[in-house]
Amino acid sequence: MEKKFASQADLEQKKISFTRLADCAYAYTAEGDPNTGVVIGDDAVMVIDTQATPVMAQDVIRRIRSVTDKPIKYVVMSHYHAVRVLGASAYGVEQIIASQGTRDLIVERGEADMRSEIERFPRLFRAVESIPGLTWPSIVFKDEMTLWMGTLEVRILHLGRGHTKGDTVVWLPREKVLFSGDLVEYGATPYTGDAYLREWPSTLDRLRALEPGKLVPGRGDALVTPEQVEAGLQGTKSFITEMFAAVRDGADAGGSLREVYRSTYRKLRPDFGHWVIFDHCMPFDVSRAYDEATQYPDPRIWTAQRDREMWQALEG
């Protein structure tokens, strides 16, 4: 039986949690749907990843207003993917912060990614008509920047390529709270369609070196103990390394993309098949891994047409 394309069959609404990590830090999570981070400074609020549409962002704002009346002044983009950032206009912020790599990706493929993701995730783009267009940063940094929100130190870091070339994390050094974006997932399958698979494990090691006590992953529950943080880091690293090794070995043996996809799926399913969006991600993940293992060091642009053609080739 042919699988439904991407997440088009995923129509069940998820239970939302708003978890306090510290007096100044909260995690908005929804059973494996994209997460949002919240940082509350002395006189302002920062939002890390905004949800996919302005209408969906209103629920984040409602949760923020349940704990503070301080103005929301900053949005940080952990990366460029539409499902993370197209709700930004709802917050009316003064500044939107992103890495140089993220801005470059918006210029190069933002429009294509927006159309592609809306096709893949209809449930996650509720009230898609409310999106005014792409989200553009007003502040762009290269490797790191520090923002003082009154007496609260907020470090915004690009520690290396992984999920994309522009991945950004937000680190609260005093509180030891890390917002990782999709560099880390917990109980959810990493999407690697725009990834640098050879580099991602080293980037995770740099996150680990910060020694976070709590971590908000891109998907999955907030990790509130060092043991849970380590489980999130190691689980993500295991998936990345095992998936890429299986694809690379298959490609080196002369297997076609379809053959390598089927063998990799069978190999990973026992350990990772219960993770959220496993069936959605695997065709995209293996396609990117096969590209990187053969002839494309940099990710190719995903368009709605390429999505459909790839899915039909591998799952049809």
C-alpha cells in the first residue's frame, strides 16, 4: 500500500505543554510538533522559533501572557525552515535575529522551502493565509553575539553546521538552559534534507561541551535533567551517524537510491521507527545522505515538485 505523502495524513491535534525551566525560561512543546522557546528578561521577552503561521503563534503569545506582561521585543530564528519562522509577524517585535548562514538560505531557497513545507505539513500551517510572506532578520551575526536583557545574559551562537548551514542555539549560561532548535530532537526523527551529515555529530559535541542542565529540542519534550539532556544529544547523534553510515555503505557498494533507501529503512526502523515523523523524514533523509555520500557536498534545493518526484520514486 502506498504511503500518504509526507505528513498529509497527520491530522490529529497535539496536547500543548508550557514548561517552566527557570524563572526566565519556558518551553512551548506539543508532543513532537515544532517547539518554541521563551526567554523573559528584566524588561522584555525573546521568542525562539515562532510557529508556522501568525494565527498559530497567538497560542504562544497567550501562554507568555499567563506568566508575564513584559513586551515581546526579540525573535530568534534557530534556522530558516518555514514551519519554524513564518509566524513571526504575530509578535510585532523590534528585532529578528538570525545567523548569516540562515539569511543566505532565505535568499537562496526561502520561497521554495515555504511552498514545499506547506505541501508536506497541512496541519502545521493552520490559517496559512495569515502568513504575510517570508520572515527576514533585522540583525545578522556570524558566529556569536551576546544580548543583555537587563541583567540576564543571553548568548546566541552558531556552533557549526548540522541540520542546516545556519543553525543557531540560544544559551543562558547562568541558568544553564539551552535552546537547540532542530540540532537536537527527542523522541522525534531528525529531518536531514538540508543537513551536513558529516559535520552534525561534531556540532552536537560542541553543544554538549556547554554542559547544559536543561535543553529545549526542536521537537519533543523539554529535557529538564542532565540525564535527559544527554539522552537527547546522544539519541540525535546515534540516528545521524547510523543513518549516514548505512547510506554511505550502500552507495559505495553501487546501490541505487531506491535500493539504499529500502535497506536503510529496514535497518533503522527497529530502533527509531517509533519516533515521531519517522516515515515522513526517511525519504528526505536518505535522499540527502545519498547526495552527500556521492556527488553533492551542499544540499540541493527542495521544491514542491522535487518532493513529489522523490516520494514517488522511493515510496510509489
